[in-house]
Amino acid sequence: MDRIDPLFQASGFAVLDGGLATELERRGADLRDPLWSAKLLFEKPSAIADVHRDYLQAGADIITTASYQASVPGFMNRGLSRFDAERLLRLSVKLAQDERDLFWQTRPTNRRRPLVAASVGCYGAFLHDGSEYRGAYGLTLSQLTDWHRDRLAILVEASPDLLACETIPCLIEAEALALALADFPNISAWLSFSCRDELHLGTGEEFSDAVSIVNDIPNAIAVGVNCTAPWLIEPLLCSAQAIARKPFVVYPNLGESWNSPSHRWIGDATSESDWNGRATRWYGAGARLIGGCCRTTPAIIQQIARCRDAIR
């Protein structure tokens, strides 16, 4: 908490960035690939850096690396060596760190030094089949723990400020991350879950049970929800308020659903207006880290930052 406490002390909550891969796509990147945004780590890293920069300028206190769908097995499946796969994972952190450091050289007024969170996507992201919304991987707890531990070791070596373990759809993966994070006690992490309704994870397990697991992770600084419809956030937080011993982190998508066979977002999106109002309500429900996930933009993060500044 020593790195994130200044952000909480400076204002009511810390602002996260918004969608990275979907923002890259909005700018013309073709990410129809099992590596998704991680594809650009070797094809066009400057595009990733540009998005990091724009989220910082929009008001983000924490930017998240392009490692959500990056893993050693994933890169090696594309023909890269293990050496190069590990190098690209570390590069994802360095790109964000470099943009943060350049931004901070301007010493913007009324801002704390932003942090870099290394994205730790769920196992389902590696599968690239929409499993991050369903779970049911067919792996044992030991297999999931080993898979996460290997990637965590590489990312931690790159010295991010904290870890963002995100889009977790099932309790067994929360348990696996708890075991893996125990090997890295000197770095903080948040754990956020993908949820299908007002009470349940993608698997149908209760969100409150996930919160209970994270309560007992010593280096977990927050627990919450991401890549879930905005209108589900408040009821989900309310369902676990009585038992939560960590602050909540929330960064929903625009409300659409990901269709894996067609590789596109379907359904109605929420308006890009009134994210200031939404952030105000989530803050009232206990959220202390607030941002956006897929399809959210720097303009939306700017609205959330205005909410932060009004509370300050």
C-alpha cells in the first residue's frame, strides 16, 4: 500500500486508465490475433506507448501494461524463443514506465506521480476463446498456479509498481493467484473479476465468495470487477460490502458482450456520457480505484478524473 496510499490521500480515489486493446483497434490496429494487444509489442510498440500517453494526459493515476494476453507459451506458439518471449513481457512494463516518466517530467499541477500496473490476464485470455467470461478451464488448482507463477516472476522482475490480476471468471483461479502471489510478497496486486449478473462471476459462483478469498491475500490491495456491464457494478459491490476487507476496484466495459466466434462486441453499449456520475456512485459504494475496460476511451477517463478532482 505504500505506493498507492499517496493517491488515496490526495483524493477520494485513484483513476485507472481505460481500454488498451480496443483503443488500439479504434485507432486502426488489426488485433485479430491470439495475442491481441500483445501482438503490437513486437509489431508496433510505439502505438502502445501512444495510448499510455493519452490516458495519462486524460487524468489516469495508474496505467496498465499491454501484457493482458501476453505469456511465454503464447509468444512461443507464434515461433518466438523463450528468451524473446520473456523480453517482450518485460518490454510491456518498460513501455508504460517510460511514458509515465516522460509525463512526470512536466510536473503537472494537482497530480501525484502515476503508477504502472502490470496486467496479469486470466488463463482464459491465453486461450483466446472467450473463456475469461466463462471459466471452466479444465485445469487443476496446481496447474493454474504454476501457469500464473511463471508469468508473475517475469513481470515482477521488470519492477512495475503493482500487479493487476484481471478478468478472473472463477474461484479456482482466484485461489491459484492467491498461491502464486504468496511467492512475491513484496509487490502489491489487485484482483478483479468478470461477472455475468448482479451477484455472480462468469461461472455462476458468487462474487462475495471471490471477495472472501482476496480478503486473505496479504499483498492484495483491492478486489473488484472489470470488463462487466456498468449497470452491474453497484449491485455487485453491495452484495459484498459486508464482508470486504479491501477497497473495491472497478473498471467496467461499455456494456456490450464479447462474441468469440465472430470476434466482435455485440449488444447495446451504454452512452459515453455521464461517466462522471457513474464514478460518483461507485465511489459511494466503496470503490477506491475506478477506470474503464474494453471500449472505454481517454474521453471517458477524463470524465472519471473530473469526478476525482471534485471529491479532492
